[in-house]
Amino acid sequence: MAIAKLTGQGLTAIALSVGLLWGCIIGERLIVQHANVETTRTLRELRLLRQQRDSAPVAVPVRAIPRPVKPALG
């Protein structure tokens, strides 16, 4: 004894809904994967920029010229 019959239109609606659901799930995974790749790339760029900023000296230090020692009395 069937309480309700499943018509062709209802079956089509269910199939369409399942297809849309799977499309959303796959799309979400792709978006998250792309976001992770971009985050990794951005952090790598920041690290490289910090290394370039910290390791490059502004000018080469000049050595002090030693003065001749004067003899002192005492």
C-alpha cells in the first residue's frame, strides 16, 4: 500500500536538487583549495620581503683609521 506515488516530475526535481547539492559541495572545495594556495603564496612573499628588508644594509661601514700613538711623559 503506497501512501504517495513518485511522479516523473518529482523524480526530476529530486535529481536536479541532488545535482545542485553536489555542485555546491565541489565548488566549495575548489574555493577553499584556491584560498589555501593564495594564503601560502602570500605568506611566502611576505617572508621574502622581510628577509630582503632585514638583510640589505643601507651603507657599508667605513673602517676607522688608526691614529698614531703619541708618547706620553709620565
